Amino acid sequence: MTALVQSRRRVLASVDEAAASAGLSPGMTVTHAQSLVPDLTVFDARPDHDETDLQKLSLWCVKYSPVVTPNPPDGVFIDVAGSAHLFHGEAALLEDMCAFLHTLGISARAAISDTPGCSWAVARYGDAKIVSPGRSSEAVASLPVAALRLAPQTIASLHDVGIDRVAHLCSKPRASLKLRFGGEVLLRLDQALGSAAEALPSLIPPEVPRAECNFAEPISTPEDLKRVIDKLCEDLCADLEARGVGARRLDLVFVRVDNITQAARIGLSRPYREPVHLGKLLAEKLDLIDPGLGIETATLIASWVEAVTERQTVGRHIGTDGADVDVSQLVDTLGVRLGQNKVFRLAPVESALPERAVRRVPALHPPQPLEWPSKLPRPSRLFPHPEKIEAVAELPDHPPRLFIWRNIRHRVAKADGPERIHGEWWVGESETNLIRDYYRIETPDGTRFWVFRDGAVGQGGHWWLHGVGEA
């Protein structure tokens, strides 16, 4: 725990879980704390260092959203409304962030909700990680009034009159609460419930490339927003070209007249600084923007840049067979519309087992020298996990004469094999004795299947279907 000097007294600035369980709390004098816990370990608080570290942590959080606001002394607000899809959803984003902070030795709690106030409360005092839209009041009702970010004196005054939970506070007349405890109580309550707006200013380093537009009159129509995006892209790309870099990630931030921030983020397959292409991609995200009563400021930020390597282009009518074709714009467009995780290609992996011999890589991942063996025919559709079938074979080392798959009986007209594959002993002991005998079989209607047996019937072996199609 840390101690801070206040009015010539040393008081506790923060306590860990063990100290809190022993009855210690921030604001308690060190003398009082040591009387309760004689062997108490106390470190001097360093608020200036803490503030610097929190600023650095906030800048790191920009990877998750362009709208990041430090919340001293120990919190960070992140608006992930326009960027959670890049991390495969809100739950995956939280897991990624907390896991990485844990590797740095930082114990973190996080929550996502409609409002900053509700997220602050649930992260510190609740159990849920994600609060469903419109359920903020239910999420904070059972929490203590300290979850409303109130001053310690206000919290103590509320406890004196028997108001310990947010639900108790909501049941009291608003006029009497404001008269007795001031306007802060109602403001924090309304912010947590979403009845009052709370602006989150964006914390972006000044050296990050950006372009900004301020409007004399608020704008709100899609056509006006599209024109603004095109203008921002032109200005930003000129700056990127002067720096010799291209954007790999762009953050579009709109500030409404009610001081609410709306943001959208796109990722790019390679460094880009072509305004037309970037403008088309950002326009796809306009459906995420709620202009409200109007937008007065628009900012486009290149939050991730890389050096641009100039390449010789090939004309469409003079290109040779096998020449590289630039499909990065198509990849970016599909990634924005479908999601980055749904645009990929398959690459070979050195593995004897078919289901491990392939992996997903980004669509523009550089080619590797490894290739699939051309002499090992494989089905056009390989299942990620083999499916169990019932089969009948004349002899233990013969292909099946018939089999039942998904409650349908198939008679075998032709067969070829076996192709024996052994397990990868270096992976684990369970694969030391793994053996599969694969057969390519064809039914009378011409359908082809790829099946295998993982052992003799007398030894508990079974038949499996691993793929279908041409082989």
C-alpha cells in the first residue's frame, strides 16, 4: 500500500486486497493502520510518477480506440463503440486487453456498457464484464453509492442517512437530494444511467498524423459527412506522403454539438495513402455514426502508420502470366464490409496430420516457400474435425464395402488405398501410437469420400470420414 502526506499527517493513498480485508481503507492515517496491522508494509506514494504512468497506459490503449481519456488516479475510459469489431467483439477485446496488462504485472478490471459512469461502477464494484444495451440501471442498482464517483464526504453523508446503495438513492425525491447533498449526486447518477451525457475527450499524441475540420454550422446529412471524409482523406494523405509513410489504421472521430464523441475505425491490409480508396472505406462506416443534432468537428487520425515501399505497377493489358496483381483494395473493402477476420487465405503447415497441415493467414500475407506435396491427393473439402461413421469392410486392411454417414447409407463402388499416416510423437505422448489408414472411395453416383480407420476393430479402432469431393 502507499502513503501520502496530508496536513502533516501520513494517510493511506491506496491499499491492496489483503489490507482491505484487514479493515484498512484509503484516507486512514498510517498510525491508525499500523495499530490494526502491526507488520504493515508502507510505501511512499508518488503521485507525479503515477500520473505519468497513467498517461503512458492511456496512450497504449489507443490501439483499442481513438477515444481514450485518462481517469486519475487509476482509471482509463475507452470508447470502443466503433472499433470492437476489429478485435472480434467486445468480449474478445476485454480479454485481450486484460491478458496483456496481466503480463506487464498490472492487475486490471474492465467493463463495457452504454455509459462511462456505468462502466466505471461495474468495473470497480460489480461482477459483470459486459452490460447489455439499455440495462445500465439494473447493473448499478445493487452497487454501493461509492460506485457513482462521488466525493468521500458526500458518500459519508449518504451513509449517515441510511443510503448505502444506488437503488436507495434512486428511490429518494430528487429535489430533496439536491438540496441536501448538492447537484453532484444527481449528475453522477444521471451519467451512470445515461440520462445525462458525459463527454470523453480524445487523447492522441500530437505527433500522430491527423487532419481536422471545424464547421461554422453543424452538419448531419450523409452527403455532407461523405464530402467531409473526402476532404479529410486528401489532407491526411498529403501529410502521410510528406512523411514517407502510409496508414495501416484510420480513426474517424466526430464531435457533436452536445459534446458527444462518435468514432469509427478501419484497418488496412498494407500501408496506404490514396485518398480515394481511403474515402470509400470510411464511407462504409457512416452507418455507425449518429450525428444527433449535428456535428461541429471532424478529425481523421492515422493511429498506425508504416513506411511505404514503392512498387512498379503492371499495366492491365501488358501484364504477363504470373505477374503480381494488387488486390489490396479489394481485401480492404471486403474487410470493412465483412470483418477483418473473415478475409483470409490458407497456407500450408509442415504436419503429417491433414487437419494440422493448413492454417489461416491474412489475405496479403507474404507467400512462404512451403507447399503441399503434389503427390498426396486430398479432398476439395477437408473437415476440421473428422466425423465418425459406421462402416463394414471384408478384411481388416481393406476399404469399406458400405458406410453410414449422417444417417444415410452409402455403398462403395471404387476404392484406393491405404495411405498410412502416423501421429506426431513430438507433440505429446498421446500421439506416439496414433496410426491412420486413409482410403479414397467412390459411390455409384460418383461422389467421392476420404475415410480412415484409426486401428483394427478388435483393438477398438473406428472408421471416420475426413473429407468429401474430388481427390
